Amino acid sequence: MSKVKSYFQDSYEELVTKTSWPSWAELQKTSVLVAVSSVIIALVIAGMDKLISTALELFYNLF
């Protein structure tokens, strides 16, 4: 049981003293970057899907 207690104490100490947390401004900045990147990637994938779908539809209509 003391090993479990020691584990949680060590984990807490590492979380509080050894981990570097981003500032609030940095957190907001990176969150916006992730959101914008996700939207751009989603639009690129949607565009590729539409393009391939249209190309295949045109190809299948030839036969």
C-alpha cells in the first residue's frame, strides 16, 4: 500500500513542480491554431473527396 501512496505523491510532485505549463495567452493562441488547422484540413479533405467522387462518376458514366 505504501508503494501506491508513494506513486501518487511522486506523480503529484512531478505535476506541480517539474511540469512546465503554458501561459493562458499561449494556450489560447495554440488552441486557435489547432481549430483553424482542423477546419482547413477538413475543407481540403472534403474538396478532395468531391473531386474524386465527381471524377469517378464521370468515368463510370462513360460505360
